[in-house]
Amino acid sequence: MKHRIFHSLQLRDRLADYAARLQLGPAETERAYQWLLEHDAAFEETSAEGIRVSICSVDIETRIDDPAARRLYALLKHEIPTQLVPMMGLNWPTLKDRWLRIWEQIYNIFINKIPVHAIRIGWLRLGGAKIGKGSSIWRHTEILGVNNLSMGDDSVIAWHCQVDARAGLRIGNHVAIASHVLIIAGSHDLAAPEFWSVSAPIVIEDYVWVASRALIAHGAYLERGCVVTAQTLVSKRVGAYKIVGGSGAKPMGERPHDLDYRVGGRGLFTLLH
């Protein structure tokens, strides 16, 4: 099984820190990490950024025989801001996961069309979403992985967006995500005959503006105050206050650094949104 979710870069260089946290010797931690790599519980891939390290996105902790490797995998999975897919079977994690998926599909089919903020936001919060004060998700926007969505204060996701939070999605304060934006948590391994899934968390910091029909792909990290212009694909880190657009999300300028405004996505005049 090679379904995987991105953890970090150059993890091998930090194994001494993990050894201290696990109270293991450096050699034992190195051996545990190597065990994970050899048994498809962890993965290393070479990229322009360095060595990308992912772990199995299906929670296989209980299937790991080696005690030290099992402890290392458990530590790595808790550092990723999402709940991994459970090992399916007659167990509580599977039942909980299936219930959450039914809960979000009811939202996507019925609840997201109700013109009352409180009902929609309340439904999402009951499903595990963390949504701050004054924030809103407007009607006809679909949410996947509702329990992995975290949204700060005074932020808005507008009409007809598709928001995939299955790999973990953190949205800050005063964020404006315009209509018809796609936020996609993952893809598939095009080099594998088995069509394994690949995914990565997405972070959108305070005061970011994502314009209409942009696509925010897995692994994107949008730093404070940056702007993604309309119909732009972003799958990388965008620096603070930078404006990017066009093919390859090229730099187009820079915003003021003293941003101080309210998005106002939830109020009397947006009641029917």
C-alpha cells in the first residue's frame, strides 16, 4: 500500500531530534526510520526542494510490527494536521469515518443550500470543523474532509467553491476566497500502475486573497497577505504579500505590508449568501 501524505523536507537530517523525543538512541531511530522506508510506511522522493518525506496516509500504526518504527510512525502522523484514513473493518475508527463522510455529504447535497449562516456553520462545526468568529462559507460550496478544516476569524469562502480538506486545511484570519475557487488536497501517482493517492496539507495565512477560479493544489502554502490572481494554479509556497498569477504562478507585484481590514463575510447584508 503506497497511498501517502507529505510530512516534511529533509526529515533524515532531524532524526537526532526525533531520537530525543522518543527517548531512543540515534542508531535505533535511524534503524526505525529505515524500517518504515523499507515497508512502505514512509517514502522519500527527490525534488528540486530537497528530499520530500511522506508517510502512508492510511493509518497503519497497528500493523507495524517493529516497536521503535511503530512509535516513530505514530509521532510523524500526529505532526500532520489531519486525521489519517483508518484501516477499514469492523472497528470504531471505520464507523466514525463513515459517519463523518455521510455527515459531509448531507451538507454538500442539502445543507449548503440553506440561506442561513448559522445552520450551515453549525452543521460543519458539529462535523468537527473549526470555524472562527465572523467567518462564513457561502451557499453551494462543497466541503470534503470537514473534520480536517480549520478556519480563523472574519474569513470567507464564497459561492460555488470546492474545498478539499482531507489532507488538512488551515485558513487564517481575514482571508478572502472568491467564488469558483478549487482547493484540492491531493492527486495520484502517475508513475504507479496502482494509482496510489498522493496528498499534502494546505496552509492559507492571514489576509490572503484568492481570486475567482484559482486552483490551490496540495502542498500549497500561502503566506500572510499574498494574492493569487484569477485562474491561477498554485502548488508551492507563495511569499508574504506577493501577488502571483499566470502560468507557473509568476510574481506580479507586492501588496502593502500594513494590511488592516475586515473581510466582513458574515453579516446582515450577506444573510442570503
